Amino acid sequence: MAAAMVGFAFLLCCIATVPFVDGRRLGSAAKTLHLANDDGDPWKEYMRFHAKEGDSVDNFVAETLSRVVRDTSSADGSQHDEGAAQIVTKYELSDGHHNEMVVHWAGAGSDVIVALTRDMEPSALSTSQVYISSDYGQTFQAKQDNMKLSNGGNSIIDKFYHTEADNSRYIFTDIIHSEIWVMRNFNDNFRNVQPGFKPTLLSTHKTDANVVLGMDSDDPSKKLWKSEDFGETWHVMQENVKSFWWGADGYDPPERVYVERQEPGRKSSIIYSDDYFDYESIDHEVIAEVEDFELNDEYMFATRKNVVYGNRETNYTLKHCGYPMKGDHFSRPSFHQDFSAWIST
């Protein structure tokens, strides 16, 4: 990392909280089916800033202000909005070792802001720092010394996750050492956990603060893990999982999880459970032998591969359905124009 890397200046105009998005695909990216509002990044709603070598703090200030787009209010009712850009809190973190800062406001009723500085591509030689403000960015305290590895070494925090069900809870992950730290109530008690897998992806439940799902993107068995005590203990929920979705709000039970399970022959089956696969002896199948699947609020979409023998082209048929699901509920959609997708093989 270049020694000339500029220190981060934290600028407060407004901070985006992280809404739960129904139908967001989590896991491996689809290849034949894509939604306009989903790029597969569960961290997309966090504010992320990159410092460039040679940049001045003034340039970083200007870039930060240009990216502030959401109106918010602090716990005391004062407004922090785009129109009041001249009212800015600037706090020097004096962090000249990292090239990315990730910022998250805990949400309505809270003046807590969490900031992580890290290397964009972490390695065993990387470092990181976690800062927490309890006065909406007026001051910050470094907290990573509270997150030591189980062997007493220094952690390398890669990401942190928050639950809307209880905005005082966060989970911090170290994917280099496969350890996590659970924080409740913004105190200095960070509980160290060895989850049994590399936590490259975590996803919290929208209404149950205790439920968290997780995956290791490099796991050849593609295990989907679950915790029902906010990350303190973990168990395998399913294997051969290509991707998963939380149920659609207003259409599915709150406990529903959809899983795209890769079957022998590389095709996928879409199954779901209303109890995190704890007690059900029979999987509820939505559709089988598909290439890809997507869930978008009340609509489901799937593609099937139709090989045309003697032809170098492969036709992917798009099927869709809405709620409620009944019988053979998928059908091929009709469009005003010909949007058939043909992919050369």
C-alpha cells in the first residue's frame, strides 16, 4: 500500500441506512436471468468511499458531498439533508493505511454511526480499523482492539452486517481467519465466535433479530449456514446451495427461505421452507430443472435450457408466475416484442 495514501476525513451530511430488499438474490450470480434492481451485492446500500493516491482531503470532501443523496434525521429530530450541504461535520480519522471506508448509520432513533477502514482486497498482511460514533459523527472511537482473534492476534475486519430488526446489533467478519464478532447495544463487549466456515456472505432477517444466514463463496460443498442466536452458534441448513432468498414481504410467511439447490447434472431445483429446514421432512419444490431463478416481490422468474439438436444455438425459455402459487404455476410470458434470448454455445 502506498505510503502517500491520504488519511480519511469523515464527512456527515446524511448517512443511508440499509433497507431490507425483498427478493434480493444472495449467493452465486445468475447467468441467464437478471433483475434491473439487483446486482448481487448485499452491501450495496452501505456508503463506500475510496481514497486515491495523491488526492487531497479537499478533493475527498468534494467527492463525498457529491455522493450524499438521501435525507435522514438524527435521534434528536434535527435534519441532515442534501439541501443543507453547507452544514457538514468533518472528523479526521487519521487513517492513512487503507484505501476504502465503509459507513453505516444505525437507523431511526439512533445517533450511532459505524465506519470501517480496510483494504479493498484483504490479505493476511492487511490491517483494518473499526470506528464507532455515538453522537452522529461528531466524534469517533477506534474499536478494533476489542476484536482480537481467538489466539490473541489482530483481526482483519472485511465487512460488517446490521439487522433492521434491532438497530443496536452488528456482526463484524474476518474472512482471512474465519472468525466473527457479535456486538449488541453499542457497548465494548464484542463476542468472538468461530462459526465453522469462512463468512464471506451473511444476511440478517428483516424482522427476527436473532436469525442470520451465511455462506462461504469458496466452499465446494456450497453449504448454507444458519444462526438463530444472532451469530453466536451456527448449523448447516442446506448443502449444494447456489443461491437463496428471503420470502417476499406481504406474500410469504416471515420464516420462509427459498433455496436454489444445484442437483446432479448441474441443473437447479428451487425449494422453500417455513422453518429454516428444521423440522420438515419433505422439501417444498417450486420448480425443478432450471438454469436460473429470481424472486422479485410477488413475481418469480426461471429459465430452462432447450438444446436444439443439429444447431449451435441454445434457447433459454423464460417462465414466470405470481402469487399465490397453485399447481403448475409457471408459464411462458408474452411480450409486445420478440425478446427471446438466444445464446451461442
